[in-house]
Amino acid sequence: MHIQFDTPHQYVFIHEHVRHLLLLWPKEEKAQLFVAEWKDGTLWLRYPGETYTETVWDQVEPFFFQRLKTEDREVHAVLGATFRHDNRVYALYYNRDHPEDDLYFFEVRSQRLHEIPDEEYANVVQAFLLEYPEYMEKEA
């Protein structure tokens, strides 16, 4: 699935098995969160209320935006999903400026990112692919 927005302040992500659309209004220093559901080929956005919005944003905001250093460049990354595998929480990131580029996975502990050991990385990617195959079309 590919979703394209005209501005850089709108983000789609999955958290706790729920798809969300996050709208950031930098001038107002405000974030709006919507639950996004596909029905009959249409993306429906539902405002879940202030308490839900604050709860989810409090959970993901500390690690939502990241600057990742790869071997050859720095990537401005955005959270694409959180998911559980083997009683651990993981996060998938994509390149904000080039969403079609590589995806990055990290373990989340205490609202901080931790690298996944090489020997576990493929299993984490596979677990995500099984849970959300539509987000890995280019990888499948």
C-alpha cells in the first residue's frame, strides 16, 4: 500500500495493531491523531478523542522521529509501525524524504531504540511481514 501526502507533516503509522494518521501543525505546536481504517477501498479517518490521542502520542512521541546514521549517509526516519514479537516491542522506520528506500527495524525498550542483533534481525523482519504483508510489497 502506498499513501502520498502533499505536505511533510502528515504520517501514517501502526501502533498496537491500529492504523493511525498523525497530522502535525508546527506553528500551533499541535498534533492531531486519527484512526485510519480501510473499508471498501476507501480510507476512513475517525477522530478517537483527546484522551486516546494523548495516550498514543505520549507512547510514541519520544521515538517517533529519528536521525539514523547508515554507512554512507544520515537518514531522517519516521516511525511506520510498532509491533510485538517474542514478548518484545519493535519499531519499523522509513526514510521521511524517500519512503521507497530501505526500511529499518529496532527494538523499543523504555521508549528508547536499541539495535537488533544480526542473528535476530531476519526473524523480526519476517514477523512484521507476516503481520502486515501490505507494507512490505517491495520486499515480498
